[in-house]
Amino acid sequence: MADTDNGGAPEPPPRQPPDEGWLLRTLQQLPPKQLAALRRFVTAAAPPEPPPPVPVEEMTVEEVASQEIATQAAMEQARAEAEHAAITRRDNQFKVWRLAGLGVLVVLTLLVALGRLLVGGPQSVAELRAESGVDTWTTLAIGVKDDQYGTAYYDGKTWSGFDIDIAYMIAEDLGFRRDDVRFYGLESEDRARMQATDPADGKRVPVQLVIASYSITEERKRAGVHFSEPYLYTEQSVITLTGHPSVVALADLEGQRVCTLSTSTSESALTKAMAIVTQKNRVKECFDALNAGQVEAISTDAAILAGWKHRFPDKYEHWDLGLESNERWGVNVGENPALEKLVNLTLYRSYTDPEDDRWEKAFEQNLQLQIDPVKDTPVAVGQQPPAQRPEIGWLPWEDPLG
């Protein structure tokens, strides 16, 4: 009788391990998806089977070297793959930051545009044109000189000269054709009041612009003249009849009768030099006085006198005074600040745009021809004066200044 410790209950027989057939039947009963997942798990978890070791004593020198080369190549390949992965990560990060920066730029652009629309800022070209009244003008009236060879001259049919070409350049940018421009000859004292005389009926005519060898001075500004940026640099000089003693400085004119233009900047320098000054409204009147022996010399801007010397080379002698100061010619735009900005816009474009050669052509066809090939008397600076960039409003994606 068997000995028991559980109150006489028979002891269960020992558990036998399942046979291989049971495991196979169990696997066959699994659904296909679970069986495939179990297969992938077992395959991934199983360590790779190492290659059978090769006894060192059975390896040749060539085989040892080949194995070292293969190991080194595997290490280089692993390092290259790691570097490529790092570079790829940096590139992806850069692209993300670049896209983020572009998004910020777009937002800022929209904010700037919206701010200008709601808050305000510099006026646009269209707004300046509307404020100046340019769009309502059918013609453009410009006051000029009419008796200055090379700068502004009218022969009864045609206007010509440097100032005339500059006037056409400004008119073109304002939207006027040449046939729409009306030139009116005016005297020096009429340049500030912007009034000319119509030769057809003798009536006074107001002009929108004055382009008449008008020098920019602080005194004239204080008197209320509104100038554009300068469009020409020249200097004061002297002209006499041929045979007159040389004039190399203003002091050589002491005690002599000298003619100059009314309201001319040359008058004060002549007075300081103790010359006897006579003033005329037109330079032609000064030459009439010189030809008649009423004065010994004429003194005004070199660009004006050079034209008369060029027209009558044997009759007159043109003298350089060696003055360091420049006469800066500007456009009188009147009390029209919007028009002033539009004129300055033309001068700025002409100065900065390498493809805009209108100023250079005006100089070459007029003032360059007046330079004396024998006597090096200055006429004017052969380069357009620097023009400041006017405050013009534009959206971030457009720039009317070019």
C-alpha cells in the first residue's frame, strides 16, 4: 500500500513534456496573420549566425591581409553612412528653418503693406501725380531763356540747348509728349515769380516749371524759391572783345564797366572786386552793350558765355577766373512739393540708371561742343550732379525708382 501525505489521496502521475507533434499541431492551428507575426519575431530575435571560425594556424598571410582589408572597408562604410545620415539631418533642419524664415518674411511684408495702407507713409508716384495736378494738365508750360546759345535759344522756329533738352527729359517722365510742351522765354527777374510773356499777344503767362540757368542759393531759398536737385555744375567767368588785356581774376576788373544779368549771383562778386556793375534782364542786352563799347566785359556763368564765344569765335575772348565755387543750376518748381518730388525722381533716375543717357546726350550735343580746343576755358562739369533719392512710397514688391 503506498505511503501518502495527503490524507490517502493517490499521487498524480508526473507530467510528460509535449512531443514535437503537439507543437506542430499548435502552430498549424494559429491564424495566418499571427503565424506570420510569430515568424517575423523569431527571425528578428535570433542572433545572426557567426561565420565558422577559421583556425589561425590554417590562414595564410594573404587571407589575414584580406580579412583586415575587409574589416577596414566595413568600418569606412559604416562611418560614411553615419556622416551621410548626419548631413541629411542638418539639411532637413536647414530646410525647415528656411521655410520658417520665408513664412516670417511673408508675414512681415503683409504687415508692412497693411501698415502703409492703414497708417500712411511716403506718397506713391500716383498720389504725387494726383496732388501735383499733373494728370489734369493737357500741356506743360516751361519758362526758359531764349537768347543763350548752347543752353536755351529760340531762332523763331526751333528751341535748342542744354536746358531745353533737360526740360524735354523731365516732361517725358511726367507723361508729356514733345508736342505737349510749351516753352516761354522769360527774363531773369521773372524766374522767381514764374511768369513769362506770351510773344503772340504780349500777355503774362504762368508756367509750371522754370528751367532757365537758375542757380540754387540759400538767399533765393529764403526768398521762397523752391528748387529741385541741381542738374548742372558750372562757374562764373568773363568774356571780353578780342584784344582786351587778359583777365585771370576778378581783381583785374577793378574800375572797369562790367555787365551782368539782373538778380545774377555774379553781381555780388563783381561789386566786391570794385567793378562798375551794369545789370540787364537778358544776356543779349549785355552783348549789345559790349559791342557798342558801353562796357568792357560781361561776367556770368561760363556755360552761358561759352555759347556766345562758340558762336562768334573771333569776336570774343572767354576768360577763366579760376574760382573754386560752383554755380548749381536747379529747376524752380514753385509752391508744388509733389511736383518737386516728381522732378527729383527724374533727376535721380537719370543719375543712377546706367541705361539712362539722356543727360549725357544733352551735354555732348550742346555744352561739350563749346569747349575751346585751344584755350582750356571751363564751360561746365561734364557729369551730372549727384541726385538724392526722393521719398517715394511703394509696396515691398515694387520700386518705382528702379
